[in-house]
Amino acid sequence: MENRKVSAYTRLAIQTFRKIARLERKLEELEVELRGWLSKVPDDELDYYVEKTEEIRAKEDEKLANFMRRAGKQPWER
């Protein structure tokens, strides 16, 4: 890969893209693992699983909403 002098913004954009690519790969790996575990969850525990995962999703959605408010939806302009 060619190394050339670029602005800090370009370097930060590339670094962020690299992080996203790694996280997307990790997400795929975790989804495969989750499918494996879910295939072993007893039927009588599926409602509990759904209840707990909905709680987790709600908390994470709230954290994301708070971040977006703080960042003004444009974290690169902070």
C-alpha cells in the first residue's frame, strides 16, 4: 500500500473505517456463535431469553440515543 502524506482527517477516516470493518467481522463471528447457543436453548426458556434480550436492547438503544444527542449527530465536528 502506498504511503502518502494526507491530512489528519483522512487518517482518522481510514482508522474509523478499519475499526468498522473489524467490528463487522467480529459481529458476523458472534452471530454464528449466538445461533449455536440458541439452537441449544430449551423451548421452555425461550420467553426468558426474549425478555432479557429486549431489556438489553432497550438499554443499548438508550445509550446510543444519548450519544447521538451529545454528539449532535456529527461526532467529527466536536
